Amino acid sequence: MIKYSSKLFSNGILKLFLSLIIICFSSVSYGAGEKINYPQLNWSFSGILGTFDRASQQRGLQVYKEVCSGCHGMRLLAYRNLKAIGYNEDEIKAFASENSVSTINDDGEVIERPARPSDKFVSPYPNDKAARSANGGAYPPDLSLIVKARPDGANYLHALLTGYIDAPADKKVPDGMYYNKYYSGNLIGMPQPLYDDGVVYADGTKATPDQMAKDVTAFLAWASEPEMEDRKRLGVSVMLFLLLLTTLSYFAMKQIWAPIKKQ
Amino acid sequence: MSKSKFKNPVVKWIDHRLPVFSFMDHELNHYPTPKNLNYFWNFGSLAGFALVTMIVTGIVLSMNYTAHVDYAFDSVERIMRDVNHGWLIRYIHMNGASFFFIVVYIHIFRGLYYGSYKAPRELLWILGVLILLLMMATAFMGYVLPWGQMSFWGATVITNLFSAIPLVGESIVTWLWGGFSVDNSTLNRFFSLHFVLPFVIVGVVILHLVALHRFGSNNPIGIDVKGTQDTIPFSPYYTIKDLFGLSVFLSFFAAAVFFFPNFMGHPDNYIEANPMVTPAHIVPEWYFLPFYAILRAIPDKLGGVLFMFGAIAVLFILPWLDRSSVRSSQFRPIYKIFFWILLLDCILLGYLGAMPAEGIYVILSRIATAYYFFHFLILFPLLPFIEKTKPLPFSISEPILGGAATASAMATREKK
């Protein structure tokens, strides 16, 4: 009987099955439409052991606050979450209190109070319609999940932020639109946000558009997947445990089956 | 019940009145199993494990989920961000669906390769196809719950299929939606059904197991067990083999959950559902892609729907479509080749389902769809008339055979 099963495997049927599964997955690339190739950067958080670069994230928060937050909200993020990128409670309190949220006081009146660490990031517009109206009809998307919500999100974002070039002569750019070589269709409603020294970094890093794009992407990647470092760390322990379990159960199986195989 | 086999007095007392321990001892311990099963027979128990995993994680998720169009998306994000280890539970559930389908698809193709659907296991097979159908319904409704763009538009496309039914189609769609578009009532009922259908699956799985234990597992050479020399008790031999298989499965599963949790998902589903914005390409989850390709291959809407459901329907009648009395492909040289063609055909359909319905993809979809139905409706019934099967061994324990033994084995099979 062993003859049959071992023959089956020497035929490589299992290997074939596994490779077919992999083909099956890789076929699901959903990559239809025009394909734009973004520069592939070497992010500190990519790879199975990658972690976020705290300094870069903090600079990214500064870029978000001083450049992006004028139009883009991050409604899923709370100020208290900033602890994870290295801020202490007093810093978070101070950061939150620069914004105000409306609430109802004991007399039933709508009042404004400074935001607290437990509040979610205050969005720049009260609602979608106000956001559209202020931006010529284009809706500035919320950035809480932006890196997860775009294919190859981190590279895409960095490319988009640095992809503003002069439009080719034959391309008409309507009023209120801008030319970006990485945006699908090339015409984007967002004006170029990053210019040299658009922000002044406290740590002395030179604020080039490329640097700012990298930093804000690192910050937004964390905002999309705040659990990432915990997840990978736990994953390594789980994989080591499973390796041990697989090894032990394999040898236990071999030992238990030995008398049957001998027949 | 003169002498109990249990030593523990409490177990003995209970078992005398309610023989659950005898039942478990009989079905999980002594249960005689063919001794030549290969690793493809691991996938049944893996599917059971996946089902339990999905139910346990699903119940925990439902404690934190809000089935309302205004809160569903944010409640899932709250699970991901604020619930302790919520990301782990959700990623297990999300990837668990994909792994459940991987395991079940391998399980089904195992059955096709080794002829496990043939007499006397027809009902076992049919119950399995029923489980597949229930899984598809459950998975489809589960994908709607996070209320992302693909959730919403996938639900819109798939529920709209029913409008192809003549006369009552439109009314049926309105009835399914609970309104005039995919909206809050749709989300509510999908949540309710997504919660309850897994327990229906458990019920059918129990019947599947009862049917399995009636004649026992089929085996790689596909001949009946001739006596105790052909079998070994399920425990410890297959319990330990299943544990090893589970460890390997979990290694792949954990790698996906911890390191590539969104690999099998679609980025658009991290954008909240918006009825005013249609995504450029609406694609279902990967495990539906072959069926989606068949749907789009047929130029007529009703025809497409019929062929798509027909692709499952042919599986229900497969035990009667296949006229060959030889189970295992090892002894069917021509069928064996066509088996691999069918597998490649299904993978090709999966690929085509992910591609836009235009140009060469449409033509290929039609060819692949035609082959799928040719394989089931023409090849299975007619192949036995032209195929010369190899001589079957006399028994599982005597795979090397003399001419006389072979002749008698063939004769035995012919009589059936």
C-alpha cells in the first residue's frame, strides 16, 4: 500500500497541486486597466520583520498636520493613538487641544471645547458636501486607511505626492485640475502639496518633497495598520511554535506508523 | 452492556444510560480506515477544523460588529484598532474563509481523482456538494458585512443576477434586498443569514460524516476493503496523521494571517461603501472567480445565470454521469489525463474571472466554459466505452497481483 502513496508523491502531484494553488492566487491580481509602474521603494515597514521608523513617522505626522490636514481628515485615528509613534501623554494632550470639537453643554447649547486625547482626529470639513464644495467638486478622501485602500499603497502614495510634472504640450489641463504622471488618467484635483522646505523639521532633516513624501507615507502606513508591529512580532512566535509542532507531530507520526509501514 | 470498556465509573455510569462514549470510541477510535490513504485524505478533517475556526471567530466578531450601513464599516475598523486582539480575530476570519475554500476545493478534486463519489458513496458526495453551495452563500453574505466598496458592489451585481428570472425576476430581487436597492435591510438580513447558515452547514456536515462512516473512506486504489487486513483503527494512525496535516496547514494559514493578511482581499474594500461611486472593476472573492467567468462567458444574462448554477448542478448528478465502475484514476489512463485538464480548466476560469470581460478573455472564457460542461456531460458518460482500464489489484494489502487474482477481482467488480 505504501508503494501506491509514495509513488503518488514521487510523481510530484502534491508539488503540482501546491504550485497550482499559488498560480491561482497570483492570477487574482485584479490588475486590469492601464498599468502605471510606481518606483518601488525600500520601506522600513515592508517585509515580514519590517518595523516603522519612529523618527520618520513623527516627521510624517508633522507633514500631515501642516500640509494634508487642511483638506484631508483621518477620522478613524484618535489622538491617544499617537502614543504608539512615540509621543507622551502631555504632548498628545497639547496636540489634541489645538483642535476643537463641538459638544452639548448642560444647558443644551452647542459649544466648542478643545479636543482631548480620547477624541478622534478632527476632520477639516463638517461633512462630505462641504469638503467637495471647498475643493471644486473633488472630494479629498479620508486618509485613515489610504495605504491599505490602494494597490501597492505605500509606493503609490509616495509616487503620487512626487509625481507632479508639467503637462505634455498635447494634453489639456482644465482649470482646477493638475497634471500628475502617476495618477490614473493623469488629471488630479489635488494641487501639488509638497515643495522644498514646505515644513521645517525639528530634527534638522532636509525637507525635500521626496523626504516629506516618504515621511508622510510612513505615518499613513502606520495609521492604516496600527497593529502591524504587534502582528509581525506575534507572527514570528506563532511560526516558531508551529515549526516545533510540525516537527514533533511528523516524528510522532513516523514512529506510530512504523509497524504498519513494515508490513 | 454486560462489561463496559470504560474504567472511569462516571463515564461508565453515563455511557450505560447515554452511550455517547461508546459512540465516540467506535467512530473516532476503532473506526476501521483503509491503511493506504495518502495525504489528500487529510483535507476532510482540515475542512472540519476550518469550519469550527470560522464559527468561533465569527461569534466573537459578531459581539463587536454593528449591522447598519452607517456603522458597519467603522465597527469593523474599531475591531481592527480598539478591540483587544480584534485584528487577529478578524484576520483569522477573513483569511479563514479563503483557506476553507482552498481546503474544500482540494477535497473535491481528491474526490474527482479517486472516484470517491461512486456507489455506494453517492449521497456522501451529494451532501458534500450541498455543503459547498451553503459555504458559497455564507461566504458571499459575509463579504458584504464590512460594507466596503467591493462588499456593496459585489452584493449589487450578484443579487441582480436573480432579475434574469423571467416574469418574477425583478420582484425576487426587491424581495431579496428588502427594498429597491442594496441598503440597510439587505445588510441586516445578510448578517442574520451569515450568522445562521454556518450552523446549517454543521448539520449537513454531521450527515456527511454519518454517510462517510457507513462505508468508510474510499482509498487511493479505489477498491473496496476486503477485510480487517486492509484496515487500521482511526486512532492513533489517522489522528496523528491528521495532527501532522493540521500543523502544516496552520503554518500556511498563520503565515497568511500574520504576514500577508490582505493578500487575498481587495484594497477597494477598505473604502467605505458608496452607492454613488462604482469601482472600475467589480470582482468577487477569488473562490468565486471560476463561476464568475462562466457567468460572463454566456452572452445572455439568463443563460449566464443558468450555466453558472449548472456548473454546480452537474456536480450533484456526477455519480450517475460517470458510467465507469473503476473508481481510482490510477487505473483509468485516459480519464487521468482529462482530470488534469479539468483542473487546469478550472484554474484558467478563475484567472479569466479576474480579468475584464473583453477581447481575448471572452473567447477564452467561452472555450473554458465549453470544456467544463463537455467534461461533465459528455466525457464522463462516454469515456468508459472507449477507455481500457488497467487491471485492479486484488486487495489493498496485496497490490501486487497475479493474473488469476486480477481476473477474479475484475469479475467481482463487474457483477456489482
